Amino acid sequence: MLNLKTLLPLIVITFIVVGGGFFVWQQGWLSGMLSLQTKKQLDIEQIKNTEIYSDNFKERVALVDGRYERRYPEGASELYVSIDSEKTIFGDLDNDGINEAASIAYWSGGGSGTWRELVILKNKDGYPIFVTSKDLGGGTIINSLTVDSGVITLDMNIHGPEDAMCCPTLKKVAQYKLVGTELVETKETSTPSITVTILSPNGEEVLELGKTYQINWSCSDVLAASFIARIYLLLNEQIPHGTIDGTPEAYNKIAGCPIEGGKLLWKVGEVERGTVSSGNRYRIKVDIFAVIDGKEQLVASDISDGYFSIAE
Ligand SMILES: [Ca+2]
């Protein structure tokens, strides 16, 4: 006959066995979840060995160790694709708590140069799946790729009107958000990169005090209204008359003007605050400012190659 005295140890043992089993099962489940969480994050090796698609080339390729190459029968390269592991970042672009990968891919083929594309890959059960790509242009230099709060920021040099294919100089910062399966550009700022060259006076000239002289300079990539030129007279490469209008400028300002012809008529010796005396160690300095969002940004500058003289 079983009574409470004999049943009690059995009940205790049953509790220990079942409870322990539950505990073990719970721990296993937890560690399983943890390993799933760990597995869920994409890594660079996966990105280097996945399929990507080029909207530009209309091709889908499977990368192996970050590369894909297809050759013509005679051996020449027909298509070469690589992924930039230095410019691959992981961040949550669609706010679901799981990181996507954003990477720069290089596509070249058919002698058309190398095209840059921003590639987005999603994490599907721990594996990268191509979502979309964005053409960033041929020969574009990607300075940096970052992601912050779901926004991708690309700092690039793109081609200005006179840039050689090799060497883009126009700075562009673009921002993209992943909306559904599309990359949407949210912000774009460009700092035009130009050069300015003083043509005259560029050294050795003798200018007569009080006479009118034409200062000439040339600019590359003149995009008209968004530029301002400021011309300064420089003596001994030092401050000839102190500061102007309370600003600690090292040069006497002759005038500011928009770039139209790259020339300025100057009554020799006159500066914004009075006149300078005769001498033989003068130079001209031209600063070119771009007006971006209402602010002036210095983009180019030049100084006369040599000294010129101002004579009585
Ligand atoms: Ca995500």
C-alpha cells in the first residue's frame, strides 16, 4: 500500500527530474537562440562570396573571394567585378533590428572604364541576399562609405566638366535611405573644385601709380553665378596696411566681383582703405569662393608668380 510517506520521495524525485529537464531544455533553447542571433549577422566573407547584380551592366554574377571574372575564348577579360571589402559596412537600414550590408562594387568590361556601384544586401536567415544597387558613375573616387541611423553617406569625387577620366575633382556627399527595395537619395551637396590662375600682373611688370590697369585671371570650370572672386594686393607677402574692416585678412582687398571675364580694372595703388605707395615687391592674390547654401566657401586661390613694381 502506498502512503504519503512512500509517495513523498517519489514526488520530490519526479519534480527534480522534470524541473531539471525543463531547465536543461530552457538553457538549450536560450543558447540556441543566442547562436541564431550570432549567426544572423552577416560578415565580410559572406559578402565576398555572394551574388550581386549590376543595374548598369544588367548582369548577375556570383563572387568568389570578392571577385568575378569572365574571359573571352582568346583570353581577354570580358567582365571583371570586384567588391571593396575596405568599403563594406554593416548597419540596420530598414529598422528591423538586423544589419544589412552596404558595399562598393567595381564593374568593368568592354573597355568602358570601371564603374562604381553601391550594393545593398539583406540578411536572409543568416545569408546575404542582393536587394539593390546604385550606379555611382565611371571612375568615381569613393572617399568614404558610412552608415548612421539607417542613412548611408557616401563621400565621393565625381567628374567635373574638365576632369580627365582618371582624376575626378568635384566633391560630392550623397546620402541614401533604403525604402522598400529602393535606394532613395536624400541629400546631395557638391563643392565645385576649380583652379584659378593669375595671368597679369604675374611678376616683372611695372605699373604706374594712379593709372588704370587690368588684372586678369583664368578659372577652370566656371559655373557662373555661384562663384565670387576676391582680389587682394599683397606686399612682401605680409600685411601692408593692417587688417581691413576689422577682419584679420592678410591682404588688402581691391575688390570682390562675380566671375564673368576673370578681369578687374584697377586704379593702381588703390585699395579698399586708401592707397599704397610705390615699391617693387607687390603681388596679386585671387581667391575664388563658391556660394553654397548661402555660405561662401574658398575653393581656389592663386598668387602672382613673381613680384611686380608700382612706380610713381
Ligand atoms: Ca535591417
